[in-house]
Amino acid sequence: MLLLPTLVRMVVGICFRIHEEGGPTLDDEQYREAIKDELTQKGLHFRCDEEVELEYLGKVVDRHVIDFIIEDKVLLDTKGKDLLHHKMFYKQMTAYLLKENLPLAFVVDFHSHKLQIRRIINPNYNYQLQEVSE
């Protein structure tokens, strides 16, 4: 069983390793395939291209496709620098974390010279040491 901090280190390590090998020049699909390969090699359970709906008063007000949900704990989105610091995207990701009761998300920009990762935390998540299945 993996503790959440261990899972987080693995996911961030995977992102850095991919950026070190591929740099900022690969296309989005190549980064996504590299992430899939790394997650599979590590034996981590993940889902790809999950469409999420955000509702307000019972009505769907937004849809977004999440690139990866890893171990049903960590969201990983590779939307690049256009969305990395966008307030609305940050709010959408936070709303999804709240809705699904997931602890955190990472938004990664592989296309910059230095890898950029933004962590988004669920403010209502109970962060006691929890194991995730291995």
C-alpha cells in the first residue's frame, strides 16, 4: 500500500523524468503516452480522459476532460502554460476535487524550458495519513 505522500512523489518524479528526457519539444500526445508508460511501469492504477461535469443548482454548467486520475487520488492535467495560472481553470479543478472528494491535482506545463507544475489542493479533504492501493 502506498501512502499519499509517496504517490505524490512518484507522480512529480515521473513528470520531471519525462521533461528531462523529452524537453519542451514533444507534442501533447507524446507527453501523454510517456506518462502512460511511466505509470504502467510503476504499477499504478490510472484512468485517462475522464470527462467531468460541474453542476450548479442541479444543472451542468461546465465540462472538462481530465488527462489522468491516478490511484483515484491524484488528478494530473497537462494543459500547458495557457491554463497553468488561469483563475477559472484553478476554480474548476478545485470544484472537481471537492465534488469527488479527491485530495489534489497537478497541472503540468511540459512546453516551457523549465518544467512547471501547479499543485491544487482540496481545502476540505481530510489529510490524515491514508494508504492507496498498490
